[in-house]
Amino acid sequence: MKNLIFCVISACIFTACSTEKVAHEPLKNEFMAYTQKFESTKAGNRYLAIASYLNPVFNEVRNEKEDEILLLSVYPKDVLIISGSVKLNGNKVDIEILDENSALLEKTAFKLPYSANYKITASCENKDDLVLTYKTSNDLNANFKFRKISKSLYWNPKLKLDDKK
């Protein structure tokens, strides 16, 4: 009797674990490869920022000048980025505050609730690494480092991967 109950429970557990299907989402996997996090947990001075390098992942954001495009999400909203302190490899950039309903935010894999979102545009850099730096209103120096790959290696799916059946 004990063996029968054990077999039934084991069968239920194994079938429950084996029937869950995980959808293959290659875009989210690729997006994670070009995302960095900066976090400060000092007492009374908590800050979180997530930056993503969009050029290799989204063909739609690239322009004819081949500018470097990054997305920056910061929490909390009330900690401001000091204007003029945002630099990519030491060069000044254009920074645009994004609305919560921005089409660019709809495509991202990471969404920080109650955060401020920025689109950062910089001229094309012919370097292997991109280093994004800025200073905040609460005296934090944020740094992100992205590995830039050759344009010929940019992820550009030609196959439609559909695991959902």
C-alpha cells in the first residue's frame, strides 16, 4: 500500500514538472546580453539604474549616422541625472526623457515600475567597449560598460522561432 501511494505521488510530481512548456524568447535573451545594472544601497540613499545598449538588438533604432543608442531606466524618479554629466566614452551625448507610453519602452525586456526612462544617443564610437557614465543629484557616479561587437555579428534573426503551440 505504501509503495502504491509513493508511486502515485511520484508520478503526479514528475508529470506536473514535465508538462510545463517554456516559450523560447530569443529577443529577450539577446537583450539581456546588452543590459547592465548599477545599484547603490547606502543607508537612506538607495538607487537602481538599468542601461541597455540597443544597436545590436533592435534594427529599428539604428539611423543613417549609425549613432549609438542606449536606454536608461532609473529608480527612484526623484533622483535626477545632472545635466551635462552624461557621457559615452568621455564624449557628450543627447539625452531624451521618455514617456511611459513610449514605443521604445514597449520593446524592452526590463521594466522598472515607478522609474524615469531616458533615451541616450551618441555619435558612433569605433571602440570595442562603450562606457556610459553620469552623476546623480545625490552624488552617485554611475558607470556602465558594454562590449561592442562588430556590426556583422549583430543579432538579426532570419528564422521564425515559434515554440507556442
